[in-house]
Amino acid sequence: MNEELTFLQELSRMEWSPLFISLKISLCATLFSFVFGTAAAWFVFHCRKKVRAVWDVLFTLPLVLPPTVVGFLLLVLLGRNGPIGELLARFDLRIIFTWQAAVAAGAVVAFPLVYRTVRASLEQIDPVVLDAGRTLGLPERTIFFRIMLPMALPGCVAGAVLGFARALGEFGATLMIAGNIPGKTQTIPIAIWSAAESDSMFAAGIWVGIIILTSFAVILPLNFWGGRSHA
């Protein structure tokens, strides 16, 4: 009984804003990564083979680079002296150390997963179907939205789900450009790091459990849907 009371007391003392901040940031990051990742997949799909490999490497780099490298590059671009930062400063806008910076970090690290998943789905489409659309005089834009996207829907959904899970777990780049501001930019991974640093192992354990359960709940339906589609 005493242990249960202690557990409830510890829960009541916790600050739950990292959960809502993480969900907001991950959803926004998923939206951006899905739009740009799908566009990049379509672009590479239509590239010549000689340049396709180069673009593929460039679009995949955020997946293999250390998060600190991604964070540094974003800091250079979005910082006060960076090209994007200077442009925003003219309109009295600032991204660094805001939740929008965390969205940028999450979108960049989620982008390769969306791109590669959608591209793989596009490459599985029978070229004969696409050629038939061109024979009927359909423009490439119509072919993409009315033929390619519906046929690649499972891959698009999978890419969005994986991108969301990756953005949810982003830590290094987010910490570098958004910081650890409680109630504003402190996401669940940063809250775990902060709690562990301050020896609050109970809070760290709770956040670890939450992010594991959230990722599991997001990915599990995708596997069931994929199993049914291949049944």
C-alpha cells in the first residue's frame, strides 16, 4: 500500500508537458517530412540512372549522420548568421530555441525514412500502368496523384508512421537547436536525459515507458494492416 502511495505521489509531481510537446512536434515534423519526402521520391524516381544514385545518397545522409552533425548543420542554416536565419530576422522572426526548431530537427531526421519507403513503393508500380496513362494523354502530375500515389498508398502510410516514430525519438539535433526549455522545447527524449542527469530515475523510467508504449502503439497497427494487404 505504501509503495502504491509513493508511486502515485511521484506521478503527481511530474511535469507532463514533454508528452504534449513531443506529440505536437512529431505530428508537425511528420507532415513536413511526408510532403518533402514524397516529392523527393517522385523526383528521384524520374531521374536518370547516372544521377539517381547521387541524389539518393544526399537524401539518405540524415539517416546515417550523427545527430550532432545534423544539429550543427541546422544551426548554421537557421542561426542568426545563417542564410535562413538572416532572412527570417528581416521579418523579426527567430527559429533557434523555439518549438519550431524542434520541428525542423524532427522533419530532417524523419525525411530519409519517408523518402526511402515511398520511393520503394513507387518502384514497385508496373511501368505498363504508367505508360498506359501517358498514352491516354494524362500529364505527369495527374499520373502521380491519380495513379502512382493510390498504388503506393501502403508505402506512403508506412513512411509516415516510421517518420513519426523517428521524430518522436529525436534527441541530439533537437537539443542543439531547440535547447532544453521546460514547457516549450523539452521533448520526451530530452526529459529522459534531463531526469537522468539530475538522478531522477523514477521520472526517467516513466518517460522511457511512455515513449516505448507510444512507438509500439503507432507501429503495431501498421504491421496488422500490412499483413492484411498481403493476405
